Amino acid sequence: MKKIEVIIRPEKLDDLKKILSKNEYSGLTVMSAMGCGHQKGFKNPEFEKLGLSINLLPKLYVMTIVWDEDLESILSQMVEKLSTGSVGDGKVFVSDIEDVMRIRTGERGRDIL
């Protein structure tokens, strides 16, 4: 199993959900985030009201788990559908998952995803 952590533009969430659904994955966690990378962000007026000069842009953090055999296809689809070709499109982080457990029943392994 692989954990995919994606930081994307908020307007790209529906595209990401369609990619996952097309590959028969429905489970995901989404969190609102703020950040900047090479694009350096812009000074947020809301923070300036507080006397802070913070150059962050709104992003979404999405986490999901996929099977090893589906990873490359999903990553390719992400590049195709989520890329605008501009700085600030986001990042994808992939890591190994050893096991998974459903809290309600204690079930573990492949069947619970």
C-alpha cells in the first residue's frame, strides 16, 4: 500500500476526486492549508490587519491510500488533470504503508480499504 499526500490548488479538488473515483478509490482526507513554495505567495490582507506580513496562498492537503499496482497510473493522471503549467500547482508525496486497521472492528489488511 502507498500513502499519497497531495497539496493542490483548492479548485482542483473535484478533478482529484474524479481521478480517485475512476480508479475505484473513495476514501480520502481533506484539510485546508496555507503555504508557499517557489511562487513565494502574496501578502494576505487578513494577516496584515493583524500586523503580520505572511506570504501564504490557500491550498488543500489531501491524503489517501492506494494499492501499489495503481500508484503509477494515478500519478500520471494527476499530472495530466491537476497541472495548470504554472508555478504553484502543488506537490505529491508518496510513502509506504505497512498495515491498516479499521478501528470499529479491528479488521486489518487489504479488505478494509
